[in-house]
Amino acid sequence: MIRWVLLLLALSPSTWASEFALGASDKDATVKVGCLFPLGGRSGLYGQDSAVGIRLAFEWLEMQSVEYPPIRVLIADSSSKASKATRLARDFIRKDKARFICGVVNSNIALQVAKVAEDEKAFFIGTDHASSKLTGTNVSPYYFRVNNNTQQSMHAAASYIKEKFKAIKADQPLRISYIGPDYDYGYQTWQDLRTSLEKKGVDFEIVTALWPRLYESDYTPYLKALLEKPTDLIVNSLWGGDLIAFVRQANQTHLFRHARFANFDTGSNYDVLAALGDDMPDGLILSSRHHNNWPDTKYNQWFIKRFKALSGRYPSYAAEGAYSGMLAIANVMAEVGVDAKDDEIRSALQQLTISLPEDPQGFTSFMDAEKHQLQQVIAIGVTMPNTAFPPATHMLGDWRIYYPQSDQ
């Protein structure tokens, strides 16, 4: 039985400490994990939701019949800064003897933390960032990711575009405009989308590609640029507070009448739906790495209800990502034992199968042994009125479901 050091309940952002622990005591723990999340600022909700997700993972593990090793999770505020995150990762490994690092929201930061983890021979379980650069042909032997990457999301996006837009543009190229954040995640998303569209045989032409800085406050020039030329589809890969600000400013223009609008990776994250409320337009094509209203399974319902009971709000996808990471670590260490060598842990992670709240009935998420990327089902939908998860007033419907493909 796990003894809790700290339980995180309905805390306001101002009450969150910059460092704290969950799980077993330092004395009792046989597995130590160091997690890096932003806990304040524009993306602080993702770190806070991740901490509650970890708390839920321990609750779930305690309900299982498997004997899991006592795990201590140390959580620190990365402040969305690479220099701080890499320093904290080293401290977790060297001072706290953490065998695992987890978390990280920003893909640029994740690339640097992955290098530290490999140098220090600690396993990095990615739970939130999405750049497919980390799960390509030269994947680190110490890196594994348990949330969708941009390649998976854009592969599903290309399938959706081919199915939904072929009748509209049967005899001419589909005109696509793109806007994404000016760092690795935005670049990789755009590259993965174009590659996937080409693989799917979609005839398209690029109208424009725009690169606002992360945490941009004024999207006026970008909105003007998107409105200047005829286009059929605007693909947006902004996330969190940036996407919220963009939609609010776009509502002051005719952008959503100018062209169809899509965000295939982060657009329907619950924090976006909740923040926008009635400002969320109908008919936007969106997806997320976890949904509160899909799949309609007992497991997903349990996860959402327990998260709401503990935190007072509904979960963003960050919560399920951190939850997934903790289950992955616990299951692997229960299988190989706490004294296992690195090769044994790596082999177990490569063969990992794990049942998650986001899995539809009959499907279990599984690890791609070569790319170290968990393979999951992606659901894309359209915004429509739905008040079942307040303060959001819109959720997704008209779902299209995409299972993992061998060519991803």
C-alpha cells in the first residue's frame, strides 16, 4: 500500500509549491521519479493537472491486484525554461537518485532534457510534449513517450482531410494556410502534416505559413495575413492560452467564415473549451490527446469523475498524459523488479501495453518498439453546443476515429 506524502486537492494556482512530492516516503520508496512541469503562468494549468493525474494513477494502481513497488514522485516547476529544466533533471538523477524523469510540456525543452537523461542514463518518459523529432529514426535508448506525437496527429489529420474535403475540391488542389508557434513543435507539426497529405495522395497547395512567437499577445497581423488570400482550410497548431487568445481575436474578424478552421492536435483540450465557453464557434474541426466526452467507457468516466472530485474541474489532456506515464513506470517496474538493469527496463518499455482512459472499447495502447512512441487511437470532431461539462458550452461531436497505422 502506498503512503502519501502530499495529496493535491482543489488548490488555487497561487497555493501550488514550486517543488513537492507524491507517493511513497523517501525512506520507503524503491523507485524514484522526477517530474518537470510548468506550475504557474500561461501553461501552469498543465502542470497542475499533471500532478492530479499522477495522484489518480496511484489511486488506480492501489485498486489493482498486482503488487507494485513503492514509488516516490518528485515534482518541480520547470517555469517553461530549458536551463532550469535541465538543471532540475540532473538534480533529480544525481541528488535524489531518480531512475526516471517524466513530464515536460514544451518540445524544445524536452529535446534538451532528453539529452540530459541519456547522458545520465536515466529513462525519460514524455507525457505532454509532441514533436515527432524525439521519436524518429535516431530515438534515444532512454526516451519513451506515452502521449500522441505530431506524426500520429497529422497522419489522422491527413486522413480526415482526404475524407471530408475531397468532394469540395475534386478537380483542383486544396488550398491550405498554416499558422503554428515559432519553435520545434510548430515546425514539426507542419512538416508532418505535409508529409502525411502527400502519402495520402491529397492534392494541395500552400497559401501561406505563419509563425507567431510562443505566448504571443496580439494576433492581428497574422489574422490579416490569413484573410488576405482565398483559402479552403486553415490549419492551426497553437495550444493552450495561445489558442484561446487566437480564437477570441479571430472572433472579431470574419476568419471562421473565410475558411474552414482546424486544430488537429490540441484544439479541443478541455482548458481551451472551458476558457472560451460561448466564445467557441460552432463547426471548428478539432482534436485533443484526451477527451472528456469520448470514448464513453467506464474507465474514462471513472477518470473524469475522480479528477473532478479531487480538483474541482474537468481534466485537460495533460492529466491523462501524466497518468499514463505513471502507469507505464509502475507496470514496467512491477514486471522487471526494482533491481533490473537498464536493458531489462528498456526491453519492457519497448513491449509495453497499457490500458488507458482514452482507449475505446476493444483497443489497448501499445508501444512502438522501434520509435519508442505509444500507439493510440485519435478522435477528430467538430465543435457543437454541449453543456455537460461546464464551464465549457461546446464539446466535439460528429466524430471520425483513426486507429494506429503501420506507416506512421
